[in-house]
Amino acid sequence: MNIHEFQAKQLFSQFDIPVPRGKEVKNPVAAEKWAAKLNAPVYVVKAQIHAGGRGKAGGVKLTKNRDEVPGLMKEMLGKKLVTHQTGPKGRKVRRVLIEEGAGIAKELYLSLLVDRDSGRPVFIASTEGGMEIEEVAAHTPEKVLQEAIDPAVGFQGHNGRNLAFSLGLPALEPSIVNPFIALLGNLYRLFMEKNASLVEINPLVITTDKRLIALDGKVSFDDNALFKHADVQAFRDLNEEEPLEIEAAKNNLNYVKLDGNIGCMVNGAGLAMATMDVIKLAGSEPANFLDVGGGATKETVAAGFRILLKDRNVKGIFINIFGGIVRCERIAHGVIDAAKEVAIKLPVVVRLQGTNAEEGRKLLQESGLKVEVATDLWEAAQKIVAVTGKKRKKAEAAA
Ligand code: GDP
Ligand code: MN
């Protein structure tokens, strides 16, 4: 789960990570009042969406004139921001943060995430803050520094000193070294206590008056640990989440929307990934990742169908089930029942393997539904691509 910048900054404050004075403001009148209270030399009005790159897209506005604050906010609310992270459709601004502007001497990059290779939390830092870290990594990889933390020992002073010295902070601003190390420790505490999967501060700034401030904040949480954190759950903003993903979560389905036109219903995450790969290999693109779970029932299949059919991009449905714990004839019944409930006008290819696969195929073939049945994965993928049309160019598919 992701949260807004203003929420991340509330969390930062709780963990003694310095942030600008600021708050979410609901309307221009409140903005006027808050700006008066801030009484700052510079005001920053920031669009709150679950995507970065707002600065370049007009989602971050600075003004020295307090009277301009409500107007800037009004302009921003309801606007569609298109950034490299929103996709071409953009994202509507529904919430706004207003804070005191900082005088920037230097922008740093800092994040903490789980490194899957070492299985450890790792800090990533760079003196090239403010821009996309992917760009820095692509062009000047030597400027992206890492410090892995042994989770059994926790964050130690030497971890902080390592990072501070390799960044060259003592030469840049010696008075910032100790606050920086303290900030790393606090960030680590936040990360572990709240079961975060990513915390990113870009930029972490050294101000002209030599303070260290988190000017931006992004925090993602491990969904599997959310039940432990009512405070984090309260940050949830469903407006920022994919409606179909919300509905899928209600039905305990593991669904991720994608951009292709073949709706996939698969049991097991590994098989779901293999299914997406094989669709691409056959020259098309999956419309989603959908894992109905190892113990899929008639009901989950029906819920899965409803979700797939709500996606207007979907031009065909590919059901790929391996009967291990699930029995294939149950899935077949699920498909037949769901077809009665929701009129399925789209072509459907079903591949069943494993327990009672034969029986399941027979049920489907005799159901009178317009369903193509397959036994082999490659054959099934080619069938669904044949009826939905190739999306990928040959060269791309081969790459
Ligand atoms: P993002 O573009 O979505 O990552 O939004 P950020 O919160 O990182 O803001 C983008 C950029 O706006 C920052 O890198 C800064 O250069 C600038 N910015 C944001 N807040 C301030 C501020 O208080 N003072 C100054 N001078 N610049 C700011
Ligand atoms: Mn940023």
C-alpha cells in the first residue's frame, strides 16, 4: 500500500525526521488561514497524488506572496497531472499539501528498501538528489551508494558513518554529518516498526541555514503486515487505487491491472507469471495478473470473471488452471455458473490440467458455451492470441 507525501511526512515527524511545517488543506479558505499561520518567506503548494515527478508536471508551486496561496491551490485541485509515473492518462489532483518553503543549498537522495539479493534492508543514497534516481543510476552509477543493514544487528553507527563519508558529507557540510547519521537511524526505525517496503526521500535537502530536511516523502508498506498498523490503514486513499484491484481484494483475489487485452485467470502466482510470459511470447499482452489462489472455488472463479469483464480493454479471456488442490471440474462448474450470471460475449480459452481435468473439459465442451478448450499451455496461448489479435510487433515479441 502507498500513502501520500503529507502522510509520509506525518510519519517522519513521529520518528524525529525533520520535515517542513505543513499540512493538508481542504479548501482555499483553509489555505488562506494556514498560510497566515505559517507566515513564511516562501510557501509551497503541492499536489498530493500517488505518483512522483509532480514538480516537472506543474504539481509543485512556490510563491513568496501569501495572497497567492489560495489561488494556486484552487488551480491545482481537480487538475490532471501527467507524470512519468502516472501513465498517459494522468491522475486527478484531489488533495493538496501546503507547507513552508525551504532555502535549498543541496539536494540529496535517500531511500531504504529491501534488497532481495541479500535479503537485507539497504540504504541507497546519492548526492544527486531531486532528479530520478534511475537516471542517475543509468548515467553515473558511481554516484549511487549503498549500505546494507544486517537486520539481526540493526542499524549501527558505523553504517551511518560509512554512508556519510562515501557521500562526501564531511567535505560538503561537516555540521550535517551527525544529523544525517541520526536521520538514518530514525528512518531505519520507521521502516522496521511500520513494516515498510520502501521509504524514499527525494530530495533530502541541506538548507541554506545548514539544516537537514525531508522535502519529499514516499512510503510503501507490506500489505501482509497492514493488519498490525491501524494508523497506516487509516492513511489508505481508495481514490488513488485501481477500482478493479479494490474489488479483487474484497474477494481475496490477487489482481494487478495491466495494459494488454487478454484477461487472465490463473491459480497460483508462479503459473500466473508463466501465463503472462507465454501470452507475450505468442505475440500479445495480458490485461492483468490474476491469481485466484491455490484453493479456488466456484465463487472465486465467478468473482474473477466479473472483474475481468469490467475491464474494457479485455477482448478475450484465458483461463489457465492447474488442478492440484483445486479440482478442475469445480472450476468448470464455476465458469459455467459465472457465464449464466454475467453474459460472456468474449471469446474464452480454457486450459485445464491436473486433478479431474478430463471431467472439467468435458463439462465445458457440453455446456453450450462458446469456450475453446485446450490441454497444452502453448497451444492455449496461441488460440487466445489468434482470436484477440496480435498486439506486439514481431521484433518486440522476439526480443
Ligand atoms: P516530485 O517532483 O513529485 O518528486 O516532487 P518533490 O516534492 O520532490 O518536488 C520537486 C522539486 O520541487 C524538488 O526537487 C525541489 O527542487 C522543488 N521544491 C519542493 N519544495 C521546495 C521548497 O520548499 N523550496 C524550494 N526552493 N524548492 C522546492
Ligand atoms: Mn521528489
